[in-house]
Amino acid sequence: MVVRSLITGCGSCLPRQSVSNHELAQRVDTSDDWIVQRTGIRSRHIAGDGETTSDLAFGAAQSALAHAGIPASRIDLIVLATTTPDHTFPATAVRVQARLGLTTGIAFDVQAVCSGFVYALAVADNFLRLGQARTALVIGADTFSRILDWNDRTTCVLFGDGAGAVVLEATDGQGTVSDRGVLSTHLHSDGRHYEALWVDGGPSATQTTGHVRMNGQEVFRHAVSRLSEVAAEALAANGVEPGQLDWLVPHQANLRIIEGTARKLHLPLEKAVICVDHHGNTSAASIPLALTEAVTDGRIKCSDLVLMEAMGGGFTWGSALVRW
């Protein structure tokens, strides 16, 4: 027998305000055609005045708990992936913990940019496997609109705000690919590409928040290669062929990257959950937002084999194979 981390609930929270490409073109030198052709994005949600990352994370947590049908009091671990915390410290996770009415357990943030949710899932899975927690909330939440340069059309059109969450519960498995739950996680990083996708500010370096800066061509080139590699790594580790996958849930950065990764895996695009068109790139929130959408509309069903993959600044990248 082995311990498996079973996903028993998922949820999401998006800002009320949705901004279309046409609306964005009123304030930025761009157009709907330019954005759609290069990214596949048609709209994104933008946080309103006073709406924080913890607000969205809390909403997603409540939604995931309701879906799992368990009270917040069962949670003994919160791992929150974010690049845009409410404050430099304390961790945004402890604010969510307090709003859930919890005074015991563990709560902390993980920072791996767009790979954050996969990193957080891996961390929580290891806690549960080792018996250091029994029930976890894994949250991906970001308000990237707060760190965008709205005069830089190469970056500001890409990102949106939002949060997604899953509930993990420790359960017994047989140690085979037929088990439900997290089957394996695979994480990587390469700091040589630090300035290919970064924020030009920070408490230690500039005492400012800074703005997103990106070398788009370099990011695209590495993304398709690294994502297909780490996806193949997860499949090989579990003796699974691409044709056995029910769903690919990729990081929602760019439709062309998703298409390129699917081609390299010889996977039909119809098996990929795609929501980048109406969410944009929500960084750590993108995978749990896509998961929640596909579970809610009935695409992802019990016992489906689901592969998640993401890449973010750093570079960081990772994958997770899950039996739903």
C-alpha cells in the first residue's frame, strides 16, 4: 500500500471585470487581430480597485472546499503559489488561512511564477505522502495586472488575474497507474535564463515592485521544448503512452505553445483543456482555473488520466500526472 494524494474538489475565482481585446485596444497600441493571431487570447479578467490576490485565493478556496464537501476545519496544510502576494510578507497563504477561520496547521507561499501551481502540488503531495498532513488546499492565485507595464504591448496583452484551488486528501493506493490521485510530479529549473522573463524590481534590488519584462522569442523556443520534455518524463515514469491520456491540462500562456506541445506529444488538440482565449495567462492560477472549468462542464470525469504541465520565469518548469 502507498499513500496517494487524491484531488477531491476544485474551485476558482475570477475578478468581475472582463476586458476584451477591443477594450484593451482603447488604451494600448494593439488590436484584436494582432493579439489573437499571436496568442489566441480574446479577453482576460482584471482585478478591480482594492481586489487583492488573497481575495481571489480565498474565493477559490471556498469554492474548492464546497466542491469537495468538507469543512475548512479539515484543512491542515495550505500551499499557495503566487508571484503577486498581497504584501512582501507575511505569506498570502496565512491571510487565506485566517479568513477560513483556521488557527492550526501549516500555511506558506511558493514562488515559481507560471509553474507555481505544479510546484505547489508537488510540495503538498510530498507532505501528504510523508504523513505530515492529511488534507491540503493547493491554490494558484495571481493579480499580474498589478505588475504590468501598460505601455508595453508585448506583455500587457498577455496576462490576466484569477485564482484556482484544489483539495488534496491522503488515501491508500496500490502503487500502480490505476490508483486515483497524484501519480508523480516532475520539477526543473535553469537560472541561466533569469532575465528572459522577469520583473525589473524588488525589495532588495530596487525597493520597488517593478514591471514584467520578457524576451518573447526565447521564452517561446524554450517553452515548447521544455514542456514536451517534462510531459514525456511524466508519461515515461508511469509507463503511460500519450494515447492513454484522457486530458492534457497545460499552462495557459499562449495557444501556439499549447498547440506545439500537443504536436510533440502526438496528442490531438481536442484532448487539451484550453481556456487561454477568455482567461489570458493567469500565471500560477491558469492550471487550476482550467481544471475547474473542465470538471464543472463534465469533460474531466472520475478515473480520467490527466497530465498537467507548466513553465515560468526562472526558467522553472514541471509536470504532474494525476488519476482523477
